[in-house]
Amino acid sequence: MEEVSLQTQLFAADPEPTVTAKERAREADRVYLGDNLEVLQKLPSDHFQMVYVDPPFNTGKVQKRISIKTVRDAAGDRTGFKGARYSSEVQSAHQYWDIHEDYLGFLEARLLEARRVLHPTGTMYLHLDYREVHYAKVLMDEIFGRENFLNEIIWAYDYGARSTKKWPAKHDNILVYVRDVDRYLFDESEVDREPYMAPGLVTPEKAARGKLPTDVWWHTIVSPTGREKTGYPTQKPLGILRRMITASTRPGDWVLDFFAGSGSTGHAARELGRHFVLVDNSPVALDIMRERLGADNTAYETVPGTEPGQPES
């Protein structure tokens, strides 16, 4: 499939005309609805400074998120402070089946394309959990080369149900690979700092500045009642995305997320002055991204033949 510039509609019968550099800076961001592999195959090689993907975790379960609003109601089904009664109103409900018989085969074709479109100084972040991460590590070693493995980041959180029959699983795994271990960008000066656990053991200047985070990140999930919440089942917090983007890109760089879901990668990229391309095959995800990202600086395109599908992330 022929590669084309991101300044054209990838699937348009009559591509958009060439735009000026000023127009490019203003209108670069794009969101695609459709099969991410089909989109990936048309993206230019060596283009994206960072690729972040949060694919389905292959949990074998239905993933769902229900947003509920409570209103004061004397005949309601909930009891609040001082015995006040409230009723529940469902605002939105999203769900999908997270089951893949050939999960690694599903990932491999897309990760091969991800490496192709990654810039020679770029970084790839693959966000999974304990179910598939060890198999995916072997696959990524084959695609990127073991020498280009940079980190395994542990995102630890403490929220949700707890098992009483085993240690509760409260972390995700993010595999970090670079295109070229001798050329990649890592701008530690731009990364948010953390307080020292024993500030008395370092100089006052170091204590005031804080330390570079390690490969274990303690960060809450998106609060079910917080402003950041979109209602999307697998939404990831902006805080962890900002950290990755500031470390691995500079203002004006391009970021790609082809399991875009609620659009958190695009949201964080825009806040930080980066351009983005997002892809998802879910009309629900597209609607959320439209509301979240707006239309002024973002073009939306549907892959021909796309039918309403299950969310990819």
C-alpha cells in the first residue's frame, strides 16, 4: 500500500492540496476511525518520534464502564449522609469483549509497522499487563532487537477490588524500546521530578529539585468521579502519558497511538505542544475523542468500508 504525506487525507479519492508550513503546524493533528493496520500501512516511514500503544490486554472478559449520576429522591435506591435518599441514573455505558485467540499474531503485524514508522531517534511504549507482557517481550525483542530494549516500567496503583486468594494485581507493565540504542532521545531535564524519600541525605539543592522517577511509577488510575474521566472503559491517566511524552519527544514532534481509545495520548500531546495521529476502530471512541479534542486543530477521517466495531483499547 502506497505511503502518503500526513498532510493529505490518507483514504480520500481526491487528496487535499499541499499546505504551507504555517498551515501544517496548525492542522497537523489527525484521528482515524478504522482498522489500525490499514492506517499504519499508509503512514510514512521514520516519521514518529514516539509511539505509544495500549492494546487490549486479552483478559478473556467483557470490559465495561458505566457512568452513574445520583440525584436527590425520597424514593431513591441509595442512602447518603444523614439518611438522605438518592436515585441512580445511568449516564453512559460502554463495553467490549477482550478475547483474542491469536493475540501475538494480532500484535505482530501492527508492531512491525510501528517500528517502520518510528523515527531513528524514536521510542516505542507498549502498555500491557501480566497476562501477555512476557510473551510480548519476546516478540518485541525479535522486532526491535534485544539491544534496543530500554526499560520495563511498572505503573503501580492502589484502587479497585482486591482478591483474598492471592496477592492483588495492582500494576501494569510498559515495555520501552528504541529504534536505535545509540541515537534515541531521552530528555531527563524535562521530566517531572519526585521528592527524595530521605531528603536529609542529599544537598538542599537536590532536595528542592527532586529526583528523576525510577522505572516504578506510583500514579492513581483515572478517578471514576474526577474531571479527567470520559467514561471510556480503558482510559489511562494523563499523568503517565505526559511523563513519557516529555522524556521522549520535543515540542513540534509527532506522537502516534493506534489503539487510541478515549484519546488521552492526543490530549497530553497537545498540552505539551506535540502533534499526534490517533487511530481506533470504535465509533464510541471517536465520539469521545471529538468531544475531548475538538475540531479546530484536528482532522477526522473514516477508513472506507469501516463498520461499527468493538473498541480496540
